[in-house]
Amino acid sequence: MSVARLLLILTLLLPLSAKAQDTDPFVIERAEITIKDSLLLLDLVVESQLPDYISIAVDQGFAVPIMFEIQIRSPKAYWFDDKIVSLKQKYLLHYQPLLESFVVLDINNSERHYFSDRKAAVHFIEVVYNYPLLDIGNLAPDKAYYARARFGIDTEELPLPLKSSSLWDSDWDLQSDWYEWGIERPES
């Protein structure tokens, strides 16, 4: 292992304080569910400000796992809400120096997308249109439903050198707040 790579790993493991940033690194700007041919489709737009240490890790060739989660729930009066659907879309963002390209690997369907710069690659992950969720027939017509989504780093999938050396706090544990909205059923 080269000295430069070892110094990068040590720098990334030092206690950095991403939580002390003035802005959240990930904010869901808009999310909505539309219905097409009885299928619920998600549209999601995220604004992200990647901390410098994440950009450095990507530029050095580390695959940084990014994900969004979407849940459809039904409220209950006296207990936890029923979780009807819970999906996690996973991506890996990394740089391939031989190709001089930033790569987004869609883990859920094994597709690779190549970009000439990091900003374009991140934008590809930030904007989701027509993401299929489930058939509306799976939702009872007499119940209320709502959706919630969040976006961030998938800490469970981080490469070992990027995992925090602290057991209590991880600077890589960056996620947006849950963004919630109601689901309107079409009139029959």
C-alpha cells in the first residue's frame, strides 16, 4: 500500500465533524407518487452537498454507497403504523482513473452509468423519475396511506477503510430527514 493511500485512509478515519456543518448534506426537495396503469411510481428530487471527505474518498477510488429508502405506511391510532412496503434503492459512486470516469453502479439492477465529472454522477442519483413501487390494487380502498422517503450514505455497505473508528459516532452516517406525504387514491 502506498504512503499516500495510507495517509488518505488515516485522514478519513480521524474524527471529522460532518454534523457540525451549517447545512444538511442531503435534503429531499420534492417527492410524490403518481399512478400509471394501476402502478404507483415515485418521483424524487434531492439536493446534496457532499462533504469534502466524501469527495476525496470517491476521487481516490473508494466506492461510496448511496441509497434512498421509500416506505408506504398506513396510520394506526394506538400503535406503530403498518408498514405496507419498504424498498431501498442502492448505488455505488466511484471513480475509475483508467477510464477517467465517475461511475454510478445501480446495485438493484446491476446497471453501470458513466459520467465525465462527479457533479453529473451525483445529479444522476439525486433525481429519480417513475421508480415503480407497487400495484395500487394492493392498497385497501377504505384505508388511509402515506409515503415517506429518506436519502443518504448507506453505512452498512461502506468499505472497511471508510468505516469510522468510533463505536458511538460516525461521520459517514449522513442521511436526510424522513420526508412524508399523503397518498391520494384516484376516484373510481
